[in-house]
Amino acid sequence: MWEHIQEHQHLSRLEVYQNLITPAMQHIGFLWETNKITVADEHVATATCDFVLSKLAYNRDKIESGQKAMFLCLDGEEHYIGLKMVNSLFEENGWETKYYGPSLPLEYALKTAIEWKPNVIGLSVSIVYHLPKLKEYAAEFAKLLHKPAVLLEGRLAGKYDLVPYCAEDTVILRDLPETMEWLQNYQAGGQQNAIF
């Protein structure tokens, strides 16, 4: 995979994520769901994509926006590659981030949010049976006094109507281009709580 990405060095990070890594992981998910590969194979593919994401992020120039964002998967949610790509896009745009990856219990996420006061909290959900937890996370983050924008991303965001599982101001982003558009609008001072 790394050689394939090196052949496409002219692509932006968003284009690499959208056109190479996302389709690769979707295909791996399909192969796993149809029993054509094992869980072990899926874990190798995830680790490979994780390595590529880390390699792409390593040599970036730092700019400072003065904004802070934290990104996490709900407790029990192990699918983190998309969230890692979103975190990278925010960092590339000068944000200070805290990336917590998979399965962060709500109590620890709230503690960080209260103490660190991020402008944005990004949540990821990919498994349907985690939706009740999503409702709990969204409700608790909506109560924060500093009123961060709460973003919801993940495989389910592009497939289902998740509004019933979210707080009123939760921003639902269906894919990476939509996330990038929201980020650019936020940085330009646009409306930050529109549900796409």
C-alpha cells in the first residue's frame, strides 16, 4: 500500500484518505462480513492502514490556529481509522488535538473535556449496537459549559439517520469531504452547528 501511495504523492492528504485508504478499508470490511477473510486478516489490514496514516502525518509542517479538538471512539468501539484520518486533517489545519483512538469510556472523555476545554469534540461510531451509548455521550457533551461543537462521524453516519441518537446541536458528518468542508467553514467563522 505504501508504494501505491508514494506513486500518488501529488495527491492531497484528503485525496489519499478518500480515494485510497477509505475504499481499501471498506473492501476489507466487506471481505470480513462475507467470511472471505478472518479477523486476523482484518487486523493486519487495519495495522497497515494505521502505519500509512502515521507515515503521512510524520512530515507535515506545523501551523497554529489556536483551536483545540479531541477525538474518540465510544466505549467498546474499536473502528478508529476514519477518526484518525479526521484528527490528521484537523492537525494539518493547525489545530492542537488529543486523539484517543478506540474505546474511550465516557467518564474519562468528560474529564478531559472539562479540564482541557476543546473547541471541538469528535465522536466516531461504526457499530449499530453502540447507538444507545452515542445518545449518552452526545447528551453529556451538550451539557458542557464551554459549549464545544460536537461532531459525529463514522461508518453509520453515512448510512443511517442518527439525529434521534444525538443532542440537538450535534453535527453529523457523513464522509471526509463533508468533514473538511465543515472544518473550513468553522475556521472561516461560519455556522458550526448545522447538521449535514
